[in-house]
Amino acid sequence: MFRAAHTLKGMAATMGYNKIAEVTHEMENLMDSIRNQEIDINSTIINVLFECLDQLEYGIENIETECNMDISAILFRLNEVSSNAEKHDHVAENVTCVPESIDLKEDDIKKCQSLCEDKDSSIFNVQVTLDETCLLKTARTGLVLRELDKMGTVVKTVPSQEDIDSGKIDNEINLVFVTANNENVVIEKISKVSEISNVKIDPLDLDNILAAEKTESMPNIPSTPTSTSKSMKNSMNEDNVKSVQSVRVSIERLDNLMNMVGELLINKSRLNQLAIELETKKLDETLASLDRLTNDIQVEVMDARMVQIDQVFNRFPRMVRDLSIEQKKKISFLTEGNEIELDRTVLDEIGDPLVHLLRNAVDHGIETPEERIAKNKTETGSLNLKASRLRNNVLIELQDDGRGIDPVKMRDVAIKKGLFERAQANDLSDREAMYLIFEPGFSAAEEVTDISGRGVGMDAVKNKIEDLGGSVELESVIEKGTTIRLKLPLTVAIIQSLLVNVGEETYAVPINNIVRDEVIEQDDIRSIKGEKVVNLRGEVLPLVDLHDVLSVPQNKENYRDNNNLLVVVVEKAGQHIGLIVDKLLGQQEVIIKTLDNKLLKNVKGFSGATILGNGNVALILDVPTLV
């Protein structure tokens, strides 16, 4: 942080942005005092540093009018915390750690000896650490090596010079350096290079190294000569591996590329259909090769669109911290699975829903320290945000150990708002009562706050996730806490689906929504409160006949055999529902085409359309809004 402030100060001053430079200079002074243990860090100092960050972000976003930015308040706050902080008379002693030694070969030792004989020189082991925020690591390392070359000779580097040139470099460079200068001069010269966070230097004694070499000079004789040659070849292959290079590509180009891949897959499906009709063996072989090629292209393009969910998760620790201070609550916030990847389109859409959920958890879920102690809980509440892969989906879980959701209270609120009569509300299961939280305008908050409580947000969360082809699940236990699960597809462009016939029409049901398929008998269907249900192995399964929902007439040729019905069991908000269809056509990968037509785009029950191999169009069912 100190180095980042120092770098930003220098860059701002160079470019004439004096107010940004002044703020970062005062930040640098404060952090320098902390670094030298002259003052103790506390929550007030952390808050002020966050305020500085906000001020700098504002200044950079409005860089054209930076000269009009008022920094007097933040400078006063910085000076105030510096003067009021607990100070210490002592300065922390510099602790020198011996850096990891470099394995010097015989040629390296001879070179060091030769350089030391020619002039009065010393051998040093130098360890240079780059800033974690450094983007151009190869360039920074090159500048360090150039400074060292002016003062002496670099005998060996770890990583090697080839790895440095090819970009295979971490934050640390370890090297052996021969120079006539003393340690302080070397450190001073290297430290002048920007984005260097630390420099360590230790003298090397060649006599000790040679003694160690003699002790370990008896090599182990390999049992077979081939093992040595193989290891040498492997070592050579590793040294010759090319570095992975990258270029920046706009999301628009990736979208266009994905659209073209979609068209390619459509044409591949049509060719497969023609191959079935023509029954040509040579064509089958060619299409099998085309299948592999198009699949490889699709995987590569989809991988190029993937972005780590960390880009969204990183926003939240600061937000939760600020909200907890505002609410006078103590909250331990942890994130997990930050490395999980999602399609850029999906990632861009989930930020706001997660903000709503986190704000609700802080405001309604986690209690104040006094309340928690009275309930025999720890005074610090727990709030965890976790991402994980679940087959072709990403599962995001938000879990707190707060109040939980009271189903009785939810029923009372529903009656008060006129959503249900008392008898109807009492008939709701606890699970159904809790899920009322996702109804538009529904809020169980006793008072409206700046954070939440207006009944706006939870229904928007549900709608947004379902628009992305995902689902929302809720679990809650009173005084134990609440868990909300968001199940999202990896991508919204291409999905796996089950093709079904309903009457003469073909529809695609996303595999993400499907639990299983079943065959039931019509005689087993019962009616409860006017709704069709069937008892399947102890589970009461609500039934929805797609002929009725989609207003599709039944086709006698396609119609169900005898007394049997085909049922596709889908999941909606954690509940299983059976969709009655006429025929299962099989699983197929489909490309989603949006319904841009003014007459169709607002029709509920459909998330898009796709073109099948025979050229026909099939509508893709949006299960959450359909049933």
C-alpha cells in the first residue's frame, strides 16, 4: 500500500495533478509511520484510508476538473488521526532475512572468482521483490538488471534470463551480483526503480560455497543410463517451453465470435440431419470430424469469454464493512471460490442481485452484538459468500448465522398486506411462507432503513437470476440463520436441452431445470384444491399439462400410449413439478436466439428460440415463468 501511494504520488505530480499528489503524499506519511511502528493502526485509521481511496477514485474519475476538487476535509482527517494516534518512541529494528540461496554451478563459481581477481569486488546475493500490483514485471526486472549492469556483473538470475525475457516471472527475482560498490549503494540504485517493494542483499562467501560443493560432490550413480538421459531431455524440454502470450480483445468481438460459432453449430446440426436422411458412410465420417472440430472451437471461444467471479466478489468486503459500521454490528465476512469462472455476460448481471442480498443480510439477518450475546451467540456475526462449480452450473451461496426467517411472521405480513385470508395463509407450508419474500413489494421489515425494508429488491433478484436461466433457493432456520443459493448457467449463449413434442410442436427444455423423466398412469392422478398431483415414491408431485399451458391441441399420432403419460420433472425454487409432454426427442445442444420481435419479447414462458437440424424453429421454455 505504501509503495502504491508512493507511485501514484509521483505519477500525479509529474502530470500536474497536484491535489491527488497532495492526498497520496499525506497517505504515504501516515503509512510510513505505521510501517515504522511509530503509531499503532486502528479502525479509525483504516476508515480514513478508505475515505482517501474514495477521494482518489473521485479525483481520477473527474480528472478534467481535478483542480476544483476540495481536499481540505480529507487532509484534516489524515492529520487528525496522525496526531491522535498512539505513538511509540522506538523505531522498529530492521530484520534481515537471508534470502533463498541460488544453486551456483561450477562455471558460475569460476566466473565469480575471475571477476573478484580482476578488481577489488564483492559477491552479493540480491533479492528484489516487485509490487503485487506491478503489471509490467518483465520491464521492471529489465530496469533493475540495467541498473546492476552499470555497477557490476550479474552472474546468475532466478528465474533465468530466458524466462524473464519470455515473461515467466513472479514477484521475486533472486540473483548473484559481483560489484566493487558497497551494499547501501546497490540498494539505493535498485530502489530508484518504481514498483519495487523490497530489496534484500547479503554477501556470499565463495570459500563456504566451495566447501559445501566438495561435501556434496559425490554424485549418485543412476541404475540405468536411460534415466539420466530422460531427465536431461525433460529438463531441456521445460527450458524450451514458450511462454503463453495474451492480447486484449473487446467483449464485442467475443460476442460476434460466439454468434458465428452458434451459426456454425446450427449448420452442423443440419448437416447431421442430411447425413441421416442420405445414409452415406463417407459423409458420416466427414461429419464426425466436423463435430470434433466445431466442439473444439466452441470450447475455446467459451473459455475466452470466461472471467473469474473474483471481479465481482472483490467489491463486497468494503461494502459489508461500511454497512456493519453504519448498523453498529460486528460481522466477519468471508468469500470462497473466487477463482470460479463465469461467462462475462452472466458475471456483468449478477453484481446488483448480490448487493441486494448482502444488504438484506446485514440489515435484517445479522443481529447487533447485544442481541447476539442475549441469545448466547458470539457478538460477531458470520456472513459467508461462496462460489462453486456444479456440473454445467455455478452455485453461489450466501449464508449468515443471524435471526433467520420466521414463517409465522411471514404469514401475518401476508394477511396484513391483503395477499391472503387467514385460512389461506394458515394452509401455507413453512417453506411457501418463507418464499413470500420474493413476491413484489413484500417486506417483513418492521421499519424502513436507508439499506433495505421497502420491499424492493428480493423480487428483482429472483427475476434477474431467472432471466439468466438460473434459479433461487432459500433455506432458513429461526435464530440459526439463512442460506440463499443462486444456481447460474456457465453461459447464456449455448445450452444443453431436452427436445420434447407437445402436440405437433417441438420445444426445448433446458437441462439445468430438469431433474428426471418419469412414466405415470392417468389413473394415478389426483386432484388437490383443483390442482393435478401424483404420488411418486412418497413425493407429492404437482402436474402441469403443457397442452393446456401452451394452448397446443393434442396430436392423435403423437398422443400418449394407452393409459401412460410422459412426465418431465423440473425444479422451480427448490420444488419439483411434473410437465406432461407427448414425446421425448432426446438431448441436444442448442443456440439461444433472443425473441426481439415486439409481439414475442414480453411473452412469459419462453426464454428464446433455436433452429433445429431440420431447419424448424423450436421455442425454448422458461420453466420458472411457465409454471
